[in-house]
Amino acid sequence: MASSNSSSSSAQQNEKQPTVLICIGMAGSGKTTFMQRLNAHMHSTQKRPYVINLDPAVGNLPFGANVDIRDTVNYKEVMKQYNLGPNGGILTSLNLFTTKFDQVLELVSKRAPSVDYVLLDTPGQIEIFTWSASGAIITSSLAVAYPTCVVYVVDTPRSTAPATFMSNMLYACSILYKTRLPFIVVFNKTDVVDHSFAVEWMTDFEAFQAALTEDTTYMGTLVNSMCLVLEEFYRTLRVVGVSAITGAGLDEFFKAVDECVGEYDREYRVELEERMKAKEKESEGKRQENLEKLMRDMKVEKGKEVLGVGKPDAYPDDDEMGEDDDDGDDDDIAEDFAGRSEERSFERFVKSKRT
């Protein structure tokens, strides 16, 4: 059994598999524009992408999607029928789409041998995809079958303020530990503001503290303490600066993607196989326990000797026997009383004749 599992997993590793890139980012970070640039760059370099749009509220999609959630779920109609607001409508639409995601997986598996990347564009509301059950199902379903990487897109011009930068890093930390997948932080819009300040803040603690010297508010004190906590987290991140408008930095981005694929094969795939083996072992243990319980029950039933089995009339119950005996005693008493009455009547008749 173990040899068959190992052979099947090795066969999956040897056959060609596309890399899944799940793009996550705040609203306005340029995530959809970044997806468009990725799609155009892949086509120009003879890389074949398979694009999935998971944002039901997007008005205009600047790239062609192979699978579009808007073709399945009407976002505005969901809001009307369920009396929901914008965020609730997006979450419900994503939940409805997830109920049919097995069909999407079948489509991806059919095209997997002929494509190089699977791109997923997610809603701008990060919590809707990251912390919802539907987002976890979609992420885990893809990660089980294909090398998967999470791409977190950051709005670089808005992150020049230390508090905003720290907020983005906390989001990145939460997403990383929620998905437990290879992770890339993409500082977008480098054509407007260069991302070198962010790299310096992540590698040099004193530089970030110097940027906080003028902020003496409670928020500044909180951010200053948080940067000490995230210093170890920064060391595990892959950071890339990209311009979705000009395409600058895409070569470095795809190098980081290749590193993530290697990390997936070394760590995540091994961890996944260990979890699958542990689950199979647990299921086998439960089956064995149920089998032993069944055998014990059968052994006890076999050892019992039940009287009158198959002959219900041969050995009547005690209650029935008791009821019959009581009825017989009552009849005997009545007959005895009647006999005595007849004898007394006859004696009186004889005496009257003698007189």
C-alpha cells in the first residue's frame, strides 16, 4: 500500500504540472492590473496561462479569463435576493461559486498538461477570500494538486507611511500563516515610488525606527513595538518590486516564483504527504477498532445458549405460566363452592321427607 502511494506521488512529480499563482491584495493596490501584465508577459514569452477570475464585483476585466465567476453567479442579483450589502454579496457569491469548484478543478486538470501557469484573481476585500471557508477550500484544493504560490500585492506609494507599511506587513504575516504556502510580496507601482525604502525598513531595524522618530502618538509607539516582532518574519519573505504599467521587475518576479516551486517540492509537498499518511493511518485504526468490536459482539452472541430458540410455544414465559395457574385455581374454588351448596340442599330435602 505504501509503495503504491509513493509510486503515485513520484509519478505526479515527474509529469508536467502548472504553477498556481493566487494574487491577493487590497482594493486599489493594482492587483488586477498586475494580473493583466502577467498574462501579457506570459503570452509574449510563449508561456501559456490559464486565468480564473474570482472577483464577482469587478466591472471591467482587462484580460480574458478562462473561468469567470461572473458567468456563474450574478453579484447584483445575489445582493437583491439575500438583502445583502456589497461585502456580503461578494462573500455569498464566492460561497455559491465554491459549491461548484470541483467542476473548475476538472477543467484545470484537463488543461494542465498544456499550460504553464494558473492565475487566480481574488476580490479586493482580503478578508473575504483569506479568512472565509470558501477561500480556504479553493486554496487547499489547488495546493493539493499543483505547486501553489501566494502573491501578495502591495500599493507602494501608500506604504511610504510607517503605519501603513506595518499594516500591510501584518496582513502579509496573517495570510502566510493562514495558507502555509510559499509567499511573495510584490511592491507594485514602482514606476511612481521606488520600493527600496521598504526593503531597507525590512532589513534595517534602525532605519525603520528613524522613520518613526517624528511620530510620538500611540500608533507610533505600537508600530515601533510591532517591528521588533516582525523582524524574524521579514527574513522568510521574498520581496520583489514590480510596475504593472511598464512591466519592470517581472524577470525578478518569475525568479522568485521558481524559488517558490522548489520550496513547495521540498517542504509543502512532503508535509502534505505526511498529513495524508497520518489521515490514512487514523482511518485504518478506526476501521480496525470497529472490526474488533464487531468480532467481540459476534463472539458473545455465539457463546449464549438461549432456551426455546425457534420453539416459542415449547417453553412459555413465566408470566404466561403464572397467569394460567391463577386462572385454574379460581375455577377449582368456584366448583368446590358449588358442590357444597348442592350437598346442603339435598340434606334439607331428605329431612323434609322424613317428617
